[in-house]
Amino acid sequence: MNGSVIASVLYVTGFAALFAAIFLLEKSEKKLNGIMWLIFSLLAEMCWGGFVAAIINLVHIPINIYSMGVVYLLSAGFLSIKIWKEKKIQHYQWDLLDILFSAGVILIVGVMVFQRTGLELDPMFLNSDAAVHLKNAVSLVQSQHLPVMYFAPFQTAMVLEIFMPAVPIYYFYKIFILFDAFLFIVELIFFYTFCREYFSNWKMKIIGILMCVLYGAGYPLLSYLLTFYYWAIGVMIMTWIAFLLRMYRRKEIKRNYLLILLMLACNGVTMCYMLIGPTTYIAAFLCLAVIAKSEGKLVTKSNILLALKVFLLPTILSVYYCYFEFLKKQGMSAKEVIAIDGGIYRELYVNFLLVLPFVVYWILQSVRQKKADENMIFFLTIMVFVMALFFLAVKGFVSGYYFYKFYYPFWFFSYVLAIQGMEKLLEEHWEILASYGLVFLFLFVIHFGKVEAKAVQNWANFQEEEHAGVFFHLYDFNNSYAHQERCAVPPKYMELCKYVVDELESDKDIPLLATQGNYEDCYWYEAITGEDSSDYYGWWYKFSEIKGKLERQEAEYFAVYKDSEIFKENREYFKKYEKVYQNKKAVVYRTSPEE
């Protein structure tokens, strides 16, 4: 694959121009939070790009940095003309705490990334998910066509394509590492901005920062370590919808702009991860219904039209991409999909115990006051879905994999409600909050200070086992996972990948033969080379079927890793093919037999 400098410049210029235009467009006569709207402007542009890409993909316009660069440039031009005609720009306030928190997040994540990968950005991934998501993005760059649940691969593919003139495909993983870290930073700062208004005084600011750290070190860090970045983006857009609805209720922003953003965000959340689409739509609809009821009649022509403006286009696109392009083509039902299991962190309730008292307190306060804000509505909607999925999981209809997917947004709103509860307690019953803080500090110190561990291990007959760690199960899991070191693509494997990309020219894919035992190696080979091995997967096909394809020369070349099961068991068979490349760990064969 060869990139174009002109296309890269076009895309970067268009993206930067539209970002600036969204940021500068007057959305309110009041000053807005600058850090918040840097994040919101980025989310708005990502959702706009995802929406337009879905439309032009339907009419078979290639999805690449040429087409999207033009889209962004034209969109920036339209907004710039609007700004020029109105002769007004949005003014912002820049809070020192916001700037310091954001800088701290950037520094901490940066240090963490380079500690794991080194300055060379080595592929230190611990599972195959990173390979799958990188492969999806590379495939989009090659095909210039959107896949199902395309949002995250689309955003990644555009970034990869920008660097194509300077970075060969086998180094795309380095760009992927940096982009993944960037999105993690955005996600953490977004949570801070979501909760910022609850940091009403210096005491609450301290508590709020600590809660942001605890939040980020939980499911967001887990998602980052497991490279579930599509999941993280989807949840961020879902929670952004709750934030937009908060501003809609308060009329903080011009409502016509908010309706556009709500529509784009609803589309984005489903295209990122369709599982949380229905939950988001229901919660958003309930919020709009509550707002409409508080402002007058619930069922009116204007309210029906409002609902259509927000939900109609996202629903149509969701049906097309999620049902027709995925479920129908795969011959599967939604019932069959959610029964499929996979690898995921599983812990039913202990991770929520630390924040649960404040969540319950805030729910009871809301019941007493007979009011529910957007945070409460989203929390309760997600809780109903979690309870329903738990019942279905017990009956065997839903896998644990899909059940625990909902814990990420549940974690988000649990922490938001806990912070709201803490703010109320600090105002009215600070002694209760202080008492809880001291208990939490005690548990934290005896666990992370290894006091309890020493009591168990070194002090004979003092204590039989540790208990405090139960409350920090997720944090301990993340800590142990973060300190594991494993290069997903060893040097000799990388040498083969570079050879395939640089030296072999073929109109056909050059597959890597693999079995279930080294499927991760196969996924990484595909992600790094851009080749497709799916017709030769040893976990889909018997080796007799694979042999038939090789002997019919359906592939001109094929690769095998020497330490793989398929190579060891069929070493004699492979001798009939000509070796065109080999090193200590890998070999590439030509399918035409030696004469």
C-alpha cells in the first residue's frame, strides 16, 4: 500500500479546520468551559465523520482520507461562513484545575505507555484483541468500505492512512498504540469534565479528583489494557449523550445544535457497539420525555418531531448496518449472538461495594425529592438491563461475556451518582463522609501498604488470610495485568512479516497457516501484513481441506511459523514446496512444487 502526501495534507487540514470551526462556533452567549469543549468538539467531529461515512458508503463512495478530507473541508467551510455571517465566536473560560488535571492525565498515561512499550513502541499486547482491531482498521484502509460496527475501525483507519506515505504497513501497530493511548486520555478527561460541576468547593475538588483516579483505575484502565477501545469509545459517546441532555434541559446551549449532536451521538454509539445502542436510545428517550413533561404536554406534534429528529436516521442506519450487513449476512439472530462467550474480566459485585453506599444514598435523596436527572435515568436504565441480562444469563440465554460488557457504563454512572451523593453529604452530613473516608483509608493502607499481607505471611499465627483485597479486586487485577510483559510479535516473526510486505508481490493473499494453538500469531500476522488468512484457518478447516487449497494453488505463497503445531505435524508435507524465505522461527513457501 502506498499513501499520498496530498491526501494526508487534505485530510489533516480538513479535520483541523472543522475542529476549529466547531470549537469557535457560538453555542451560547455565556462563556463555556474550554477543556470540556475541546473534548466535545472532538467527539462531535468524530460522530459527524462516522455519520457521513455511513451515508456515502451506501452509495459506494470509497471511504478514505480523500473523501473524508473533502467532507471535513466542506463542513468546515459551511461553519466558517456561518461564523462570519453571525460575526460572533464562542468565548471560553480556562480553569487552572482543569488544565492541571488534563496535563496530569497526559503525563501519567504517557509514562505508562512508554514503560510498557519502550521508546520503540514495541507491540506489548497481552491478548489478541489488539490484533483483531488493528486488522479491522487495516482492512478498511485496503477495501475503502465500512465494516459492521465500523465506528472505531473507521477512526483508526483514517489515522493510519494519514501516515501511510511515511510509515510502512508493518509499523502501523506503532500508530495504533499511540492512537489507543490518545483515546484513553480523552476518555479520562471526559469523565472529569462530566463531573466537574459537582466539585463545588475545595473539599469537593479534592474528593472529586480522588474519585476520578479511582474511576479511571477501574474499568477504563481494564478496557485500555485489554485493548477494548471500541467499547470505551462507545461508552464515552453513550455518556456524552447524557451530558448533552443535561445541557438541553438547562438550555445551556442552543437547542438546535444540541439536537444535531444528539442525533450524531446516537448514531455513533450504535455503530461503535450495537449492544449498548438500545439501552442508550431508551435512556435518551426517557430523558427527553421527562424534559418535555416538565415544560408542558408530553405528546405533541413538536415533541414527536423532536424525537424523529434525534432517533430516526440513527435507527435506519443501525438497522441497515447491524441487521442487514451483520446478522442477516451471517445468518444469525440477536439471540444467537448474545449467547456467544468470550474472554472478559468477571466479577459480579465486589468492585461496586466501595461506591454503593453513596449511590444508594443519592437514589434515596432523589426519591425523597421526587426528581431524577439524566444521570439517574441512565443509571436506572442500565441497571434494569443488567438485571434482565443476569436473569437471562442464569437461564443460559446470555453469555457472561455480553453480560459483563454492561459493567463498563454501569461503572461510569455508579461513580457519577456516588460523586453527587458525596457532594450532598459534604454539605449536610460531612461527619458521615469523613467516617467513610477514614475506613476507606484504613483498608487502602493495609492492602496496598502490604500490612495485611505481612501479617499473614510473616507473623506466625497472627492472621490466616487476607481480606481487605476483596474491595480492590479490579485494581489488583489491573495492576498485575499492567506489569506483565509479552511481545505479541517476536523479532523473527516480524522479520517474516517485513519480507512478505517488502519482497513478495502477488494478486492473491499470502496466508499464514495456523491452528487454534497459535491463532493469536495468525491474527497479528494479518494485522501487520494486511494479508487475509481466513480461508486457511486451522480452527475452521481440516488440514486436508487446507492441503487441497494449496495444491490447487489458490494462494501463490504461504507462511508457517516453525514452532507452531501445524508445522511440526506436517513438516514432511511442506518439503514438497519451494522455500523462498526462512529464518529460525518462520518460513515462506511457494505453492508451485519444486521440479
